[in-house]
Amino acid sequence: MCDAEEPVPEEPVPEEPVSEEPVPGGTVRPLAARPSGRRIPVEWVSSRPRAERARQVADVLRQRITAGLFPGGLLPDERTLGAQLGASRNAVREALGLLREEGLISRRRGVGTVIETPKYGHGLDRLAGLAETLTGHGTVTNEIRAAELITAPPAAITERLELPAGTAVVCVERLRRLNGRPLSLDTSYLPADVGRAVLAGDLAGRDVFALIEETTGRLLGRAEVAVHAVTADPDTAGLLGIPVGAAVFAIERLTRLADGRPVDAESLRIRADRMTLHATLHRDRPSLTPAPPPLSPRSSPSSPRSSPSPRSSPSPRSSPSPRSSPSPPSPRSSASPPLSSAD
């Protein structure tokens, strides 16, 4: 039996003393003391609730951990982190507590704060299987939980695969592990003609994407992806080795061949504590070609006999009085005559 980890006592950090400073008008403004002797208005230092500041510090630390910016998987002490992030020691301590609750870090006696569960990136801007994505991070193995032909699939499945209702499909469900630890639960539905050949392949050691391309002799083209944040139900939690209610990425992906035919309707459940989803997005730039200027009344095709528009300046010989307003032109004079066949 493994010995339980002995909790590490944490020394309480006293709150910074606060004094007051009179300001014009008879009001009082609180000041925070600093080791340097400077007195800074409290609203400049900690105007937000500590819980909010702790959450923001945790976000920064999580991003740095995911990016692998802590060599050896060891975080600096609280004072150093506070100096690096411009945060109080109390805010850093609460942020580390949030990351411990996520299972991302732990505190070990005589060592310090260490990264417990490394996170791996999965790009959403490239169509790739899990083993292909995690190349260099370890060994991906697949536990085959189901691999069978379903003669009466749910209508939602045949609709996604753009098949007639009641058409048989192949279902493949695998529990995928990275270096022996559960990472995701993948369920794929494939058209029968594609799926039968995939069933004969190495489902325990290869990605479904690679098997589809190999057995069909055709390349995959694109996929539509939707990502949801959900909590783990008891069955999913038991398979992935996480507590019930833990955060899970629920990904729905429909993959098509290069000609647009749907060949793989997937439902993925990925541990959010071990995987990050990222993408490189490009903003569409508007056309740099300037739009042509609107046509002026003089440039529009009209007869020389047509009367000037109401906005045109009156002739100097017939200037109306300041109080008079030009009368609207008659319908006959404002309309352009029809063009002749010679035009």
C-alpha cells in the first residue's frame, strides 16, 4: 500500500498594512504600505477582489505550464512567482491552489511545487489523428471496446453520414492511452463499405484516419468540428480515470474524403486536464481596391434637354429669393429619354 502524501503546512501571509491619507475635500483615501517605504493608494494595487486576481494568475501559470516554460517541471517559489507576475503572494498562493484542484500541479515536501500532469496540444487547424498529433510525446495505445457492424443505426448517425435511413454502418469505440494513462474515449461510425475494411486493419495500434486512407486508396479532405465543454458522467469518468463531474472536452467531428463524401462521424471525450486545443486563425482582409465613386448627376446618361436636379445651383439670371424653394421637377423632365438603337 502506498503511503499517503503528508500535507505541507503553509505559513499564513499577513495582509499588508493599510493607512489613510487625507485628500482635499475632507475625505480620506486608504494607502498601502510597501517594503520600500512608498505609500501607494490601495485602489492602484488591489482594486479587484483577490479571487479574481488569483484566477488571472492561474490562467497565466496554466498557459506557461502548457507551453513547457518551467524546465524540469518545477515551479518557482511563491515570492518569485509574485515578482514575475506582478501579483501579491496571497494571490499567487490562491492561484496555485486552483491549479492543484485541477490536478495540474502538486506540492511535495523538500521539493516544492511540481507539474503533476503535463498537457499536450491538439491542433484544430489540421486534420490529424491522435497518434499522429502526439508524435514525440510517448506511445499511444488503443483498447478496442467495440468493433462491429450495426444493421439498424440511430437516424442521427445515418443523417450525419448522409446515408438513407436504416443503412448499416460500422461502429468502432476505443479507449486511448498515452504512456499507459487514459486520455480519450473515441467512438467512430463509418459507412459499411469503408468500415468493413477498417475492421480488418490494426485498430489497436493505428489511427482510424490512416486506415481509411489506406483501405480506400483515397485521401481525406476536410472535417467539420464542434467542441463542447462538459462534465464527465459516471461511465466516462470510470473509463478515463477521473472524478465524476470533472471537465471533459466533447468533440463532434465529421470527416470527409477529398470528394466531400462523409466517411467518419466521431464523438470524442478527451480529458481536459491532459489536453489543450489550439489553432492558428487568420483574419480575412477586406479588398484593398477602392470602390468606384458614385456617379454624379452630370455623368449619368441623360438628355441635354432634361431639367437640372433640385440640388443644382440656379442660374445667376434667375436667382430665386432667399425664402423661395425650388419647385420639384416634373416627372417628364426628370426622366431620361430612352436610348436609341444606335447607342
